[in-house]
Amino acid sequence: MLQDDYVKFTIGKQKHIALIAHDSKKPELIQWVEDNKEILKNHFLCGTGTSARLIADKTGLPVRGYNSGPLGGDQQIGAKIVEGGIDFVVFFWDPLEAQPHDPDVRALLRIAVVYDIPIANNKSTADFMLTSSYMNEEYEHSVINFNKHMNKRVDSFH
């Protein structure tokens, strides 16, 4: 395994989906979840603070809540990605508003890409992802072999 540049992981049929939205985008995310409730009810949902609570209250779907974004929720979602606990992210972010936790948002986007996790940052992308045939089946994806990468870095110091 260490000789391989990538490690294969399987996203199961039932996805673990993180739902996140900046304040100005929360109504849009709630409406999107409501419009796609029949699909989303078959998956495990989580989200950051207010987004998770509002989605659960307005749609009746169970949503596991983490801290709000400015209080570390984006970092909690990122950690769950690293642990293999999140397969799919829907993050309606507002590119026109400065956010106090912009570095956390950037870190979350980065870690999703590093771990080859599908991430939608707007409704159109979320619609495409949710209607993909991969939503109904297992999906194998490749992640950089970090053990090989770390060993190479350690060896470079000797």
C-alpha cells in the first residue's frame, strides 16, 4: 500500500452529507433541502450550528448539529471528512460577504478537495450532485496516500 500514490475509499450507498450555509444563504439551503427531502431522507445529514437546527425545524429531517461556523463548526466538519465520516458537502456560501471565519471556510474547502469529497457551493452544483447516478450506488474514489507522502518527507530530512 505504501508504494501506491493513492488509496481507494468507498462512499456507501447511504451518504453522510454535511449541510452548511452562510447567514444570507440559509433560506436558500432550507428551500433546497425541502425541495429534495425525498432524496435526502435516505441519507445521514449533519450541519453546522444554525444551519442544522433550521433545516431540522423547517423540514422535519434529522440533522446532527455541530458548532456554528464562527465557533469552529467548519473545522468540526473538516475533521469529520479526515476521519471518513462525511462523504458529501453542500455549502451554500456567500462570496459577496466577508465572514469572520473565512480562514476556516477556506480550510474546509481545501480538506474536501484533499480527501476527494464532492462539494457543492451553490444550488446548481448541489442539484447536479444530488441527481447524479452515484447518489444511488457505492462510489470508489482515490485519496492521496498520506503515509507514502509523509515517509518521503521524513526521508528527505535524513
